[in-house]
Amino acid sequence: MLSVIYVSVADPAIGSADLVALVAQAQANNARDALTGALIYNGQNFMQLLEGPVSKVEACLARIRADRRHNGMIEVRRRLVEAREFAAFSMLYSPLFRDHGEDLSRLAARGGLDPQDERLITSFLALGGHGGAG
Ligand SMILES: Cc1cc2nc3c(=O)[nH]c(=O)nc-3n(C[C@H](O)[C@H](O)[C@H](O)COP(=O)(O)O)c2cc1C
């Protein structure tokens, strides 16, 4: 399976109703496509992990990349995995990732992982419920 984490810059016009619709759309499609993952939003940036069969992940990323509800999508982690990190979630959504909102903005502006991002990634993966290892 393929697991990809990306960050992006949300369209500033996006509102909470738009986000509810986006997440519902993602969950329905992902259930169909055997994809799982998580999405966080700090008011400016998205970070998403998408995992599943390689071709399904790639096809979904291509759709997401073309989506005008955000831009500046940058992959920060890509790996082949044996086990899912968010097996229980077609798309876990955490709108207010309060403790790490600024870390996410810095990462999205910088466009690549630094050692200092480890806390952010670890906390993000911990949303999946198993400590963020791997
Ligand atoms: C931040 C963000 C995350 C998204 N995540 C997903 C996702 O996990 N799965 C998905 O199918 N679409 C996701 N989308 C929506 C896709 O860009 C696209 O609109 C959708 O897949 C098209 O679905 P449709 O064929 O049902 O119209 C996301 C969009 C954004 C902006």
C-alpha cells in the first residue's frame, strides 16, 4: 500500500459548511476506493494523509491536486507501508488541530519536512489511535 502525507494552502473563502461537504465527499469516495486517512485544517492550511492501494491513492491525489478549494499542494512524506495508520477512518477530520496550528503553517510555507516537524507529524499520526509509530 501507498501512504502519502501532503500539506496545502486552503482557499481563504472556504467556510465550515464547505468543509463539512468536502469531508463527506472524501469519506464517500474513500469508502468506495478502499482509501483511509486523516485531514487536519488550522484555518489556513490542510494536512492530509491518504493511504491504500497504490493506483487508488495516485488517482485520488491527482483529483485533489486539481481541486480549487486549495492550492500549493506539497508532499511531505511518501512511503510504501504494510499496515494502515488510519485503518478505522475513511477520512478522519480534525478541524482544529490547536496545539500544532502554527507548526502546520510553517511546514506548508517551507514545503519540506525539518527535524522540528517530528512533533507535528507524531501528533497527527496519533489521531489514528496508535501512537504514531512508523
Ligand atoms: C483538502 C482536500 C482533501 C480532499 N480529500 C479527498 C479524499 O480524501 N478523497 C476524495 O475522494 N476526494 C478528496 N477531495 C476532493 C477531491 O479533490 C475531488 O473533488 C473529489 O474526489 C471528486 O469527487 P467526485 O468524483 O465525487 O466529484 C479533497 C479535496 C480537498 C481540497
